[in-house]
Amino acid sequence: MLKFGMKLSAKGGFPYITEGTAESNLEIEVKCKFPPAKQPPSP
């Protein structure tokens, strides 16, 4: 399993009048399944 995340933030507005912030989290998780290895035929 592979898992990683990112955090994004932004801030804007006019000083002393209005100000706003925004924040977001993004998390991604990847799960993989591999087929079983094939056995060579017995002689």
C-alpha cells in the first residue's frame, strides 16, 4: 500500500479591513494486488 498527503493553504484580503483564509487536505491511498507467480511445469 502506498499512502501520501498534501496540505494546501491560501490567505488573502485587505489588511485591517477584511481577511480570509482557506485550507484543504488531500490524501491519496493506492492498494495493489498482484496475481500469484506461475509455477513452471514439473518434468
